[in-house]
Amino acid sequence: MTQENTVPPSLSTYQDDSVFEFDRAQTKNSSRKHLNGIHKPGQDLTEAIYQYYSIEDIGNFINQKEASADGKVTFKYKAITLQFPDDLICDSAAIVQALQDRNKTSEKKEPVQSEDTVEPNSCVKCQNVILNDEQQVWILADTSYSPCCVDEVAAEHVKSDLVVHFGDACLNPVRTIPTLYVFGKPFVDKKKVVQDFVLKYDNDREKKIVLMADAPHSHCLRGIYDELIDSFPNLVYADLSIGSDSRYFVAGRELTGNGKVFKELNRVVIGLNDFEMLSDISPDEEVEYLQNYDLFHLGVPAAPKLLQLTTYFRDCVLYETSDYKIVAGPFPNLLRRYKFMNVARTAGTIGLLVNTLSLSDTKDVINRLSQKIKSAGKKYYLFVVGKPNVAKLANFEPVDIWCIIGCNQNGIIIDETNEYFKPIVTPYELLLALKDEVTWTGKWFTSFNLLLDEMQKEVNDNHAGEGEDKDSDEDDAPDFDLVTGTFASKSRPLRRLKHLQISQESTKSNDDDGKLVKKLSGAVVLNGTVSTSAEHLQQRAWIGLGSDYDASGLDSSVGAIVEEGRDGIARGYNYDQKSTN
């Protein structure tokens, strides 16, 4: 056979372009529902965006200048990050273009290399980039955690001086970066809202009602309140409150500060008749006071926020502003939270799921919870997985129950459909579960401040009762599971650490020297102490390579013998060719 007739072997089935079907990219027009009533057909989109986002106020704020130490006047904010939720990211390019046109900074400036660069064309590290006086803008699209929180983690990647947060916000305190909130001004038919409100409460005009809304719709509360106050004398409304921190600013509106501030709601309630009496009440007393009021809320909040509102107010009425209808439910069930709390009481392994890295008291809550879990004799693991979902959490089978630490508006998972494999509780529910005796009062809060206060109260109570005698056999008593009606003997795997200590033998064989893991009678011992994770592993049907030999009674050394495998290609291995021949 000549060299010209040599044909390389075919390694796959012949395929040409006719086999494949190519799909063309489909153009998609973004539906800007938030601009309904503002952007009219035929109108320039830029005008609607200017009006909705108050571009003029944003430009004035980020264009502030200050004098440096040497007397040179420069921009106060040079590195600016614009954070958008998923439903507003379609406007990001238009907003940046509008700000560039307004500030006349559309020219792209390249970063200047630092003097310690070795070669002229070498890469420059971020910390070595020297910025000019011109401002630079970054768009944060996919936030690390809840979109209502300020994404400080992503902002620190570019060493941002200012975060401009667009859309609805929880207004929870963040750690360091100054923040400009841009809630937007969606269109609301105030006459329609007033008409439906009167129709709802016409039979009881003396009822105490709080008028509230999410952050974007809060701009219209004052006008609705003025229309209704003559007919409803006990009506009050709750405006936004960002506290006295000088790092937080709001664009496009002025917040009303003359009222009673309810910190747990991040709202200032205006129109209270007994305002002077409420000046010095505690957060617990604030919640008790709100139990006398009904809530009329513009917009449907997320499930965690909705569950919090249902526990704070006597009755909740949700009004959907998109179609101007009252939402009848269903609402999250508080009894379901009581069930998950009882599941946490008998859980031996708890997963602390961190769903925020920006809130100011996150570290304190994690440290306090971990101490409580250890003192209760339970095992815990700390997880940071970004945005949690079912698939991520299903990978950690040894975890009996999850405790999610996140924002009280969108950072807490309220699993109403049993979508997750293991129950998910809040830090407050876990705190109740770790107590020796549980008294369910119906309270339910997610605020870090209230949680830390509750932990401190418990510490003070424990110090006060240190002199009381306790039964020595109390630690050995099993916990009764109210959910299953059985006793749980493994709910506190670490309660008696002295029982888990294993004395080391005085003489060691050469095979055990330098090994971290040893097998003793089927149980795994790590560094001389029984591991709860290893105990869970031993209960599984397959515990790793070689376990099938132990189950069948064969010598495990058989599995270490090297055997010749099959060779060839997938279309025909060698043993297939021999059998066909």
C-alpha cells in the first residue's frame, strides 16, 4: 500500500453541516414594568429614566468636589459602583450614559502604571493603579447575596468610594462604604388607592391603621395620607428611616424625620397621637404597641418580610399597585416555624449558612450562635456558598438542620413548599431551640439587634442562676422529639466530651506512625477523638473505595491488584473485535 493511499482511522461517526441545526440569536425587548405610567408610547426612553431615577440629583451628588491636603480640588468620589437588581439591570447602560452626558466624562481614561513596574508592557496589579482625577463607574449586576442589601464585597473588588444602590432596599446598616439609595419613583394612581382604601375600611373608620409601602412606593404615602386623614382620624403612615448615620443618603426625595422611629421596621411612623409617650420605649414594647394597629401595605413584600409584618401587626392587607387589587394570600405560616424550631431541638449537626457579608453585626451573631451551639453539646459547621439553592445545600448530607444568617427582607429562606431537603430556621428560632425549656410566645423577629439583646439577656439569666444545683444525670437524658413523638439520643453528640476521649496506647506499630485517621473496630478516630462526621460516614451504605470488600467478607488486598483493562476506541474495543471475528 502506497503512502498516498493511507487513510487515517475514523475516530467518530461522519458528520457534516447538515447534521447540525444552528439557532439564531433572538432579539428580546426588555419589559420595563416599573416605568408603566411614566414612559408613554412614542416618548423618548431617556426622559422617563431621568424622571424615574432622579438623574439630576444623582449627578449632583456624585459630582461633589473637595479640597485635598495640598489644596487641590478633586472629585470626592472617584470610584463609583452602581448596584442594580435583576429587574432594573435593563436600565443600567442608559443611566451610565445619562450620567456621562451630564458630567461630560465620556472620554475613557487609561490607568497610569506605577513606577515600580518592571517592564513597560507588563500587567499592573489593582493596588498599584494610579487613578486620575476623572471618575470611573462600575456596574454591579449579579449581587453576591440579597439584592436589597448593599454589596460591599463586590464594591471592594474595585476599591469603590461610593455605592449607588438602585431599587428596593432593606436599609439595614452596612459596615464601611458610603451609600446613595435610589429607590425610583414608580407611578401610583393615588385616587384609585384612596377609593379602594375607603371601600375596605368604610365600616370601621375609627380603626387604627398604619399606611406603609416598600421603598420605591413610599414617595406617595404622604399624598394618600392627606386625602384620608379627615375621614380616618386614627390613620398614620410609615416613612423610610435611615437613621443618623452620615454614610447613607437618598436621591430624589427628602425623608420625614418628625415621628416615632421603629428601628426593627426601619420606618418612622408619623401621625401618632401618643408620640411623646413612645419616645423611650424598648424594641419589645414597640412590637407590642404595633399589635393595636392594622397594616395597609402598598406592594407585596418578600416572604421573610411579610412573615415579620404579620407578627407585628394585628391584621395585614396587601395592595398590589400593578393591577390595584388587594392580595388575599396565602401568607407564611407561623405555626410552621414552631415545627422547625422543635426539629432544631433534636438536631445533632447544625449548618450555619451565611447569606450576607455586608451587615454590620454579622460576625457578632455568628460568634454568639457558635458558642450557644457548643455549650448545648451540638456540632456545627459554617458555610458560605453565595446565593443558596436546593442543589447547593443538598450536597451536605450530614447537616440535620440549617440556620440561615441574612437580611430580614430577602436574605432569609422561608420554605413553604418543602423544596429543601432539610429544614431551615432563623437565628431566633435556633436560639429558642437551644434553651432547656421552650416557651413559644408567638414572637418572631429577624433583626440582629434584637437577637443580640436576647442572647445577652440569656447570659445574664445564666449568671444569676449559677448557684443552683443540677442533676448530674441530666446530660445523659435523651431529648423528646415533639415532631416524631420519639426520644432522640443523638441530639447532643458533644455534650460529654470526656466520654469521647480515647486513651492512646503506649506502644504503636510502625503502620500507625504518622497517620491522622485510624480504624478501630469499624469506628473512625481523628487525632484520638471520636468524630461525629466519621460516625455519619459509617452509617452509609458506601463509605469509600474498598468498603465493598469489607461488606462481602473478601480480602481488601484483592482490590489493590493491578489488572489490565480494555483498550481501543468507543466504536469497537479489542475484545469486541475478537468476539465478532
